[in-house]
Amino acid sequence: MTEPNLSPNQERIASDIHKLASLTNPSKPGWTRRPFTSWYALGREWLQEQMAELHMSVHYDAASNLIGSIPGSESELKPIMVGSHTDTVTGGGRFDGIIGVIAGLELVRVLRESGITLRHPLEIVDFTAEEPSEFGISTIGSRGMVNNLTEEMLLRQDPNGLVLKEAIVLAGGNPDLISEQARKPGDVALYLELHIEQGPILEQSLHRLGVVTGIVGIHRYRIVVEGSPNHAGTTPMTMRSDALTGAAQLVLELEALMNLAYEESVVGTVGKLNVEPNASNVIPGRVEFDLEIRSINSSILVDIIAVYQEKAKRIAHQRGLAIQFDSLSKSEPIRVNNEVQSGIRSACQQTGSTLDLPSGAGHDGNQISRIAPIGMIFVPSKEGRSHCPEEWTSQEDVALGVEALIRAVLLFDQR
Ligand code: HGY
Ligand code: MN
Ligand code: MN
Ligand code: MN
């Protein structure tokens, strides 16, 4: 029997990427579609239309994830789930998350055009708010799908006073049903995600497909440094409790800690910082910043934060500051199980040159791995850039990744 034609349609994929890129906030840099915004709703409306055109049954689950599904020939089997996210960081690119959802649409189109019916039911998911949201939490939809959103998280407010619970309702969910509807271990046969690498390894090693071996855990904290606001001209240097110079020392202390040697790679970043009252002639009285550290080894994350908090206490004492640490969110590192890795590796090797590598980015797979085996395929990022307008992956590489994903779904569907 000749192999059916599994090659995805490059132009169709490119036009889908182009369409979603047009549904972004023009007043922001890059391609910005923040969760729970009108641009996000427009993007999801378009997605729903594509799913409906493919005769998928479309619904929003209790956590407001958008799900398109098609039945399999053996309805008693648990679904294979393919997905990612269509929200972006502010000033983000056109590919992060987006290619994984569009790959799901293209998978359904190729199955239809090749006359293939899977044994397993298939679900294509756009997970809500994978990126760190204004509520300080990332992977909101996939956390909700596996019942990993605490009541405290659901009651958090964004800077405009919107409560996360309300935001989920506005996005099509029903938070009161999250725990009742949550997926449990065994409810999903396998979760697969195609994603850009967002790093330089595939490009530098001249490989076109990546078999993801594991995903880092991310621990995020909000730190508030309280000093005393005062006149910038009349306050002697020896009489200041300057919240910003204290915060600056804390940021550099994190960098120094990250540059020490550990048995596994660790990275740490402060990417968001607010100064109050933020006036050139007032000694800053209060600084609030978000800090995150990432590693594939969770005990390193815990140890480093403990060391860092001790350093922060010393800096606070030396500078006459008060420092408060609040945990924003934690995701645990995960390893992709060997059976899934080998299935993905063989699907990729039938498609293009393949390399095993870990993910330094977090993904919805961190959450879904709590209830199902997960696997990921990477495609190269030009110069390793991501979370910026320069983020780029060629349409040939995207299409190759989609083909590898299609092959992986067919391979696992037969198991
Ligand atoms: O931040 C991350 O790791 C991912 O891009 N959300
Ligand atoms: Mn991202
Ligand atoms: Mn992503
Ligand atoms: Mn190789």
C-alpha cells in the first residue's frame, strides 16, 4: 500500500500564521495579542471559524480553553490531544505557540485530504494564557484543565481590578466547573505539541527538527522593596533608604548567583520592574519586580531561592529597606518519557535531520504532564531569537515540523 501524501500545505500554513499575525494590537511593538484582550478574542473567533469549516465540534472548557474535536473509529479510546497557545508576550513574535495550534488545524486538513480516520478521537486545543498574564500566572488554561488553579489564583486581580475568575468567564469558561470537569490521569492518551525552539541549538547544529527530552520548571516571585521616598536634592546620601538602588543590588545579586556553577543549567531573570513614585527628583520609595528562575532540576530551584532570600535580608538590613517575597507561580520540570521520545524521534527522522534537546522555555506540557504522557517537537528559531519582533522560523521549517507532528500522531494512533 503506497504511503498517503502526508506533506502539509506550506502556503496554507503561512497564510494562517499571517492571518493571526494581523489580529494583534498595533499600538504595541512586534505582534502582541495578550490574553483576555479584544485582539485575543478576534484571534479565537478566527480559530473557531477554521475549526467549524473542518467540521470539528468546537467548545470552550471550564478553564476557557478552546477545543476542536473529531471522533476516531474506536470511540472508546482516549483522545490524542494536539495544541499550544495563541496568546503572546508584549512585543512578541508571530510563531511562539501559534504554530502549534495551526499545526493542529493542518493535521486535520491533511487527515481529511488523505482520507485517513484515526482510531483515537483527536482534540486540537488553544490553551488560554500560556504566557505570564497580568494576574502573574502563566499556563492558566492548562492549569485549569488539570485542576491546578488554586482559589487564591482564581481570585487574583489584574492592575485594572479584573478578577481572574471573571476573565475566564469572559473568555468562554466557567470557573465553578473547573474542578468537576478537570481531566484526570488516563483521560488523554497522549499530548503532542509543535513549538519553535526559541533558542539557538537547532540552527547552530544544523538540525531541522528537535525531539524535546524535558521541559524546565519555572519558579516566579514578586518582590517588593520598601524604602522611604524623599527629596532628591536635600537628602544627604548617608540618610537615604533608596528602594531602587536596593532593588538594583538585588537584581545584580541574582545575576551573580546564576553565574555560579551548578550540576544542571539554571537561568534567572528580572524582566518586569516598577518604581514609585517614578519621578526624577524623588528618591524611590517603593520598587516592585518579578523574578524568575528556571532549571530542569527542581531541587536547585528551591536551594537557590533560599540562598537568594538570605542575601536579600542582608541587603535590606544594610540599606534600611523592607523586602517582601511573594510566590507568583511554580511549574515543575518534567522529563518526556522514553517511549514517547522514541516515537517522536522516529517520526522526526522519517521527516528531517533530528536532534534531542531540552526546552529552556516553559510550555503547557508542564501542566498536561500531570494527567497524560506528553511529547514536543521543536523547529529552529532564526538566531535563537524569541519573545521579540525578530522571532522567525522559515515556512519550510514550520511545514517540516507539521509533517513530523502528523507522522507522530499517525504512529502513536496505531499503538
Ligand atoms: O516563558 C516561557 O518559557 C514560554 O515562552 N511561555
Ligand atoms: Mn512564550
Ligand atoms: Mn510558547
Ligand atoms: Mn544529527
